[in-house]
Amino acid sequence: MPADERGESFYNPMLPQVVQDLKQRGIATESEGATVVFTEGHENPLIIEKTGGGYLYGTTDLAALQYRTQQLHADRIIYVVGAPQSQHFAQVFATGKRAGWAQNVVLEHASFGSILGEDGKMFKARSGESVKLAELLNEAQERAQKLVDEKSPELPEQQRRDIARAIGVGALKYADLSKDRTGDYVFSFDKMLSLDGNTAPYLQYAYARIRSIFRKSGATDLSGATLNLQSPFELSLAKHITRLADVIDLVARELKPHHLCTYLYDLATKFSGFYENCPVLQSDEPTRSSRLLLSDLTARTMALGLDLLGIEHPEQI
């Protein structure tokens, strides 16, 4: 567990003091026996202590906000919670700022939409219950295992299992991250595990394809190689590689990882166009070394992007 990670129960001893502080500052008031905070623009108040005692999520969120800003000295706090909680966090943020706990602190609610089934309704198990993540991960790996066994039966069994885990887990992560987080999306194993289109397996396969070029080339040292970009396919790929930093900045500002996913998908597509139109291993020097270097830069950029998304990238698939 990270040093600064805290469970909800960690804040329980702080809750009475939070309520008392807000009362003393004139921010919290009594209303129908409960202690509440009225915030501008919201008809219903934020309840921080129920009638007869007892605290709510708002109280815990305020205690956590106070702790993170006063003790951990956070200057940016991001809450990744579903869109239906937008009003709740707007009230928590407003209360924290009025109390002086969030001066010069950026508070952001990175809301996200819902996952839908292929029938367009909320994604649930056939029994009507919410689907457990562990079950989805297991099924994704089982489906990926069939794909790997069919595609690369010559690989050792343990390696195929490792690849299947990387593909299955990566497919689930990417399916979520590749969509604009504010919208809903339809869950489909077939789509997320496809080797075509904007999916994790497509990107993983593109990375593995580049690594196979180097296994065939025997090249181990490109330190003396220089880029000599002549083909429009080479130029387009190289220019796209240089955009990575800007895309990462965009993701950090908007808190939308799908921008990075789109960038990586475009990177893989541009590499495919380059590879199909610009012979690499068959070219004469110095073109061969230049194209190998461009391929290496593409692979490293792809690996970095997938690492930032928390998705593995096997050397072989």
C-alpha cells in the first residue's frame, strides 16, 4: 500500500471535529435536527451529521479533504467518481474552500459515464446483479488464451499464459480508457479483444510486430544510426512521434486518457503505413539503419504510452 493511501475508516476519528469546526465558523447550521451546509446554487444542503447523530459520506469527504490539504499539502486533488455524484462533490469543494482548507488547491471531479450491455441497458450479470471485476478479468484472460493458443501454438505454455493475461487484462483496461470518460459505452468482449481497430490487442500486436523486426535484423546497436526521412510515410510517422509530450499534457489537463489511446492507435496505424510502403530489412544502408531507428523510436514510444495506461506489451504475441 502506498505510504499516503488511507481507507475510509482512517478519517472516522476526525469527523466530530470537522462538524464542530464548521459550526464554529458559521458554515454549518442546524436544520430539522441535522447539521447541514447550504451551498450556493444548490437547493438541497450537504448533510454532515444526521438527526440523532451519525455521519455521512460528505463528512468523510470533508475530513479527507482537510487531511490531504493540511497534512499532505496537496495542491491538486482529483476525485474519479461517477457523474451522478457531481452535485455532491461540488458541495464538498465549496464547503472546503469556505472553511479555508482548500486555498490555492485545485479540486477536480473527474466524472465518468456508465457501462452498458449490448442491449443498451446498464451492464449487469444475467442474474441482474452487478458484474464483479474479478469475473470479467478471468473471462477476458480465458478468451485471450484461446486467441494466443490459435495464433502462436509453438510458444511455451507459460509464455502463452503470460501473453494471454497481458492481452485479456489490457483489453479490459483499454476498452474503458479509450472512451471519453464523460460518456457511456457498450461493453463487448468481441470488440475489445479484436486485433483490428482501436483496441489494446491491436496496439500490443503492433508493438510485438516491431520487436520481431529487430529479432530478424540482428541489429543490437543503433547508436551510430541517423534518421534520413525521405518518404512521406517516414515523415508522417516521425512527426507523430514528436507529439507525445503534447498529448500527455492534454491528458493531464483534461483528465481524459482517451486522448493518449487515440494517439497510440494513430501511431500504430502510421507505422503500418510506413512498414507496408518503406522496406526496412531489405533496404540498403544507410536507409536500412535509418528505418530501423525509426522503428525503434516507434516501439519505445508505443511502450511508454502503454506503460502510462498500465497496459503490458509482450515482445511476442
